Amino acid sequence: MRYNDYFMGMHFFWWILWVLMVVWIFYSAWSFGQQKEKKDTPLDILKKRFAKGEISKEEYEDRKSILQQDITGE
């Protein structure tokens, strides 16, 4: 009788292990997909536009100060 109890315990353990592995795989794939959908902040967009040369340094600094005022609430 002891053999059957041990076997059932190990069988249950392996099922739990497989379920956890499947959950982990799906969660990893889902969280990886979420990372790709990161949205740029307005400040990030402004920095990219300045780096591309679309706006001048004065325009960049002016808009940056406006955005920072919005963030701090001043």
C-alpha cells in the first residue's frame, strides 16, 4: 500500500510542475509582448525631434520647459 501512496504523491507533484511551467511560458510571452507596446512620453518625442533636427535648440528648450512645468504642476 505504501508504494501506491508514494506514486500518487509524485504523480500529483509532476502535474503541478507541468501546470506551473505552462503558466510561466504564457505569462512570459504575454509580458514580453507588453514591453513592445511602450508608449513614448511627450518629452521622449521632443528629444527625438530635436535629435533629428526637426526643431531648433531654442524651440526645444522652450517646449521642454513647458512640458516640465506641466509635470511639476507649476
